[in-house]
Amino acid sequence: MFIIYEVNDTVRIPPALFGGNLKKVALQQLKEKYENTFNKDMGYIIFIEKIKVDKVGKIYSKDGSSFHDVKLDIITFMPLINEIAEGEVVEITNFGVFVRLGPMDALLHISQIINDFVTVDTTKGTIIGKETNRVLRVNDKIRVRIVAFSLPKGVSAGKIGLTCRQPFLGKLEWIHNATNKPRGEKIATDQ
């Protein structure tokens, strides 16, 4: 889930950056502090926008930098268990599919793609259902449900586990074809 947080903070402006446009300098300092990091309460911090900087700062004798109160909007991504999300298939392996969700890739295990036996061809980047003949390829758009999420630890980026084995999940084309059947024709909801 993408969330926008309004945050109050203090930004440090080092003396080497004095004289520059305060808002631009503060934005750069805040981007370096926040963007591409993970916060356990907010999630993966993607982007900083809409900052308001107090023009009057404080200077402390031991540092020499000016410290300004600032209000900013932080755009984050936090995977939630049971959340339905749409992403793009970015890699096909023998054990599953990696789906890009926001700023990170999540694993859709081979057993969770479709209720069918499948053939995996990693050289062609395809997974084919043996009975349904449904094909999943790199760059396909897919709807998934998040079933597992582990927080990042150390240099690890954390992990997201996915499933498509319930009605109205899977490759968007499969869902579209299943829901646009003529009246009276049975809709196959088992993906």
C-alpha cells in the first residue's frame, strides 16, 4: 500500500551550503536522509515532496550548521498481509515468478500461480498451464494477494510472498476473459 505521511522534522544545513536557496538545499538534505530507506512504522520511503522550511534556523556552537524546522510529505510503500495488488512480472525462475510491486520485487511461488500443473521455460521466460494452456510471461500485468512480509534486516531488503490461487487473481488478461463471458456461460473462477 502506498501511503503519504506528513512529517515534522528538523533539517541540518551545513555551512558549505549557506547562501543557496533554502528550500532547495533543505529538500536535498531531506532526500539524502530519507529516500531509499526503510522505516518500520512507515515502510519503504520512496519520495519526499511538499516541504515547508522555517526560514529562521538555530546555530549550535559545536556544529556551525543551521537547523531549521521543516514540514514535509513522505510517500511510502508498506506491504500489508492480505492486500490485493497489481504488478508486473519481471523474472521467471524454476521456483516461481518475481513480481514488481512498487519499489521492490515479490516472489510468487510456482505452486501459487495457477491451479494447474505448469511447465516452466526460463530461456523463453514463460510458464504454461498444462490443462488450461494459460501462459504467463515477463512483462505481463498480474493481480496478486500478499500472503507474507518480512521486515528488512541489515542489508536484506525484506521479502514479500504472493498468491494467485483464488478467484479474480492472476494475469489480468485471464481475469478479463473470465469476467467477460456471455450470460449463461459458466465463469471459471479457479485461476
